[in-house]
Amino acid sequence: MFIPAAISLIISTIFLNIGLLMGGHFLAPNAISSAKAGLVLGVSEYQAAGKIMVEEGNNFNQAIVKVIEDAKLLPLPPLPQLPQFNLPMQKLPLNQVKEAVAETIDFDLAAENGAILDCQNYNLFFSKRPDRTWPIASITKLFTAYTFLDYNPGWETIYQIKAEDKREGGKIYLFTGDRVKVKDLFYFSLVGSDNTATAALVSSTGLTEEEFVVKVNDKIKGLGLKNTRIVDAVGLRDENVSTAREIAQFADIALGEEKINRAALTKKYEFTTEQGRKKSIVSTNELLNIFPEQDISMLGGKTGHINSSGYCLVGKFKNANGQAIVTVVLGADSEASRFGLTKKLVDLYYNNKP
């Protein structure tokens, strides 16, 4: 920007001095008076960049020489720099969400959503729409059991089934007036996914279901599960939602609790009410009849199904080397397929890991 200013100044000075040599008649009278006031064709008489002063009466040639010499002293502006192609390429910043887009292994999972969580590094070994929210049905009971441990009135505490504990869906095992231990309610909820037992378990804490659900969501928030929300403790509502990723992360924690783990591994649970009635329930998790298989054992799981969720299953597994995983299948099209797909996910991981 300095060079054009200097050139403009040279031209202005030339015309000024011509005007002066001609007796001042070259410029219009009002322009001449302005020049004498300190302005020469819009350029200040004192230029900060070159500190050039044009004095009336200077020799024309001397003025030109002075301007040119001073212009040579002006600093040149830096030239634009071309790209340096010999520099190493910089890496783009990594995605902050773990495996949010890319899957690590190719597999055609015949369900709406699914995942394999590698418990060694907490990354997803495989995923299909892992961050899409989905109804989780009775997988909700795993969240309920985990929260219940904070409000347990005592495993041997006797609770009497109330009319408001009754929940539709599935076979009815417990009836109004049955007096049972809290431990029995806990096992009936996780082993056979009994809805009435789950509602009674919540009631045994002294909290209403609405109050208990607030506690569940507080636990969820505390674990950093941002896409999980529970609105009823049993799992009958479509609004109970989570994602394959967050279910896997939570199940790894919940199934690590001894009381939950023991119940989740029980194939059949039996007890007798205080009135002497015998009760028996079979696990909804049919994979307990398959594992251990070879060197792979199951560490527990939970099924779920309502119309909006399809057939769902979360399970935790470990091989002889101690490598643990959590598998999640959400939205399978049949009861049998959720078990078959889970078995395929287990094989997919252990057959592809060194």
C-alpha cells in the first residue's frame, strides 16, 4: 500500500510544482487556497509513511528527486506465500464420539440395532445404529434392580402384594394378599421378568413408582448415559428408551453387581409364600441353557419385548482368557431370533480376536 501512495504523491507533487511555476494559475483558485492550507489534491502535506514535505518555491527537479529517493526508503510489503508442499501432512482431528460412524467389523445383523462392547478397552467391536434411541421394554428391569439396591428395605423383609401392584402382560404368578420376601420379588423380577413382582419390589422401598423412577433417572444421569430415559419401572411404556451403546455400557456395570449377577444367572427360581403357596418361575433367557459353550461362559443378561421394541436381549460373556464382552440386540423379529443373533455376535467376537 506504500508504493501506490508514493506514486500518487509524486504525481501530485509534479502537478503542484507545475502550478507554482506557472504562477499558481494551473489549479483553480479555491484548490490553490486549499493547498496552502495543507492539502494537495487530497493528500496531506505531511505524509507519515515517508515524512515528505513539499515546500512552495522548491526547484521542480529537486522536488522530484527528493520524492523518488524517499520512496526508495519505504519498506516493501511482504509477498503472499505459496503453499509449502514439502511439509508433512497434518492429521485431521479425531471424532470425539467413540466409533460414532465407523464400525470396526462387517456383519449383517438382522435386527434394528445392536452392538458388541469390548469390556477390555470399552470400545464397540461391532455396532449397528448404536446411538439410535429405541424402546427397551423389560430391559428396564435391569435399571430398576440396580437402583433398588440403594433402597433395599432388607432381603428378608416381608411384603404383602397389593391390588395396585398388579401389572398386565405375561403369566400372573403373584396375587393380591400374597406375603413374600423382598428377595423373592427381586428374583422373580430378574429371572422370569415378572411385572407384578417388579412393581411390588419398587413399592417395598416405601417410594411411589413415580418417586422411584426419579431415582432411576438420577442414577442414569450419574452414569453419564445421555440417551437413556425411564418413565415406568416395569418396562411396559414405549417411552422407556435407550441405545445399544448405552445399554451395553450399563449392563457391564449392573451385571457386575453380585446380587444382580446371581439372579441373572438363575435358570429357575422357586419359593414358598408366607401362606404356604409354592411359586416357581423359569428364566426368560434361553441362552442360559446353551452356555457355557467351549470356553465361553455367560455372566448374565436380560430380555425384553413389547410391540414397539420388538424382541430384545442384552448379555454379558467371558472366555477362558478373561476377555469379557456385552452384546445387545434390539428390535429382532422373533423370540428365537434374539437368542440366535446374540449367539452369532458372541461367535463373531471370539472368532475374530487373537
